Amino acid sequence: MSSMLDSKSTINAIYQFNEKYVPYAGVSMTSLLVNNTDVEMVNIYVLGEDLSEESVIKLRSLAGSFGRSISFPDTSSLLAKFKGWGMIPYRGAYSIYLRLFFSEIIALKGERAIYLDSDTIVDGSLLPLVNYDLGDKSMGMVLESIRDDYKIMIGMAEDSDYYNSGMILFDVDKWRSRDYCNRLKEHILNVRSGYIGDQDFLNIVCEGDVALLPPRYNFQPLHGRYTDKQYYGVYKRKGYYDETLLDLARTDTAIYHCYRWLGEFPWNDGNLHPFNTVFDKYMEMSEWSGYSKQKASLSLALKIEKALYRILPRPIFLRIFRTMHELVLKKAEDDARKNRANERS
């Protein structure tokens, strides 16, 4: 099966974020626009929550400086539904769930759409991604790099593929025709209204309808910091990418996913994030070049974890990291289940 369709010359990029994440989303959009100047059309759709007028003006200015379109669909009705459905806010915001229902407020037909987290950095053309052959699947995603027992915790089979939702390539027509908005709603109302975030909803409800994409389209911090030998020494190899694809992702990264590393993002002062340099590169190009990095608010456990990272050999630390991460996920999952039980009582 060919990996390219070579048919589309438009990039439809979807972001979701609240006011707090505007500077970081702005840096991500800058990286997208800088690296896709030769693309015929780039349309950006912002699914926002509580965005200020000042932020909207600044984001419009950014897109306009590249001659690209940006729109801000009204998300108020969706946000109200999430609250009414009893969904669990993530760090105080409901915007994390907007990507699940993008097709209700963005009128795209016969097209592809790329969802990008606001903590992603685009470092190359996305046309190959737009034209990637999804076969008969509704979407394409990259596997989650942190392999653990979490799938079993949320009711998935141990051998199920579990994907990271920081980048999603949607075949919009298939997504609509397979009625995913209603299927997700039914799951939320009748099975569970909340997990740790939106990622679990996608993996459970859309299981079997996701095409596997190469890791270069969602390159994650573990692979930026550890060799394949170190990674496979701690995490399972079965069902995951081989060294060839991971090496290609390192040397030809299209999208960096700058999610939290040791409790910090690249925009935090004093961070040890593996993608700090690439984030800073595009921040300096952006309208947020004067942004002053602030210290992250770290728990005692994360402070200890960061100290251990500085002094321990990497293979030893990675084993500790895995154990601590699994404990955090288990607690978060237990809390989510308790929340659901409280709703029913």
C-alpha cells in the first residue's frame, strides 16, 4: 500500500486551547506557518475556551502575516454540553475535549484535517502527512511512547494499540459518516464521562479505526532523551516501532510533541526538556519572542524525580521514571472512577 496519495495541497490545522496556552499555541502556529510557506492553502481553526480579545487579535495578526486564514468557531455550546454531561475538566479546562467534536462546528467536507496540540512544534512540511494513505481508516495517529499497564486499567486489551492524541490526522468524511460524535456522546453518557483526558476516549471508542503513522509525526520526549537500546530495556518492544523508524524520526522530525518532561514544559524556566532548543528557536521567531519563562510549580515528588535524573545513569533513572509514571496514572484513573461512581450515587 502506498504511503502517499499526492492529491491534496491544503493544510487544515485544528488547535484547541484556553487563554493560558495562547503563547505556546502561538509558537506552535508560528512553526507550522514558517515551514509550510510553499503550501497552496493553510487554514487554521482555533477551538478556544475563554480567549481574550487581545489574544484573538494577536493570533489573527500572526496568520495574516503569512497570508493565511484563521477562524475561531463558537465553542460555547459544546463547552456547556461537556459540563452538562459531567465530563471531568483537565487542569481546570474543558477545552481538551473540543477536538472530539470538531466536526460539529467546523464545516469541512471531502478534506483532511490535522489536529495539533498547542505543545507541538512543526519542523517540516506537513503535506506528506496530509496525503498519507489511511486506507479505510477514519484517522491516523502515532503510538504512545510510554508503554505500561494503563490500557488494562481503562478496560482495553493488553495487546491493543494505544495512540497519543497530540497529533491526529482526520479523514473528515469518514469521521462524519461513522457518526463518531454520537458514538462518543453515547460513551460519555452511558459508560464513562471522564478519564485522565480526551486520549482515552479516542483509543476506546475508535479502536480498530486508526491507521498507524510513523513516529516522525509525533516525536515524543522519551525518544529525544534515550537511545532505542535504553528505551527497549525498560518498555515493551512488542507492537511498537522498530529502530529504523525511530532513527528516521530523530533525523527527520516533522512534529515534536513537547509534552511535560519531569513536570516541566520547554517554556518553563530551568527545564530539562529534550526539545527545549527547538521550542526556543520558534519562540524567537514568533510574536511571543519576549516571553519570560516562569518556574514550573513542582510537587515534592517531581523535585525528587528531577534531582534523580541529574545524578543517576539514564537506564537506571528510566526504570524509576516508568514506575513513578505508572503510579501517577493509577491514581488518576482511580480518581476518575471515583468521580463516575459519585455521579451515579
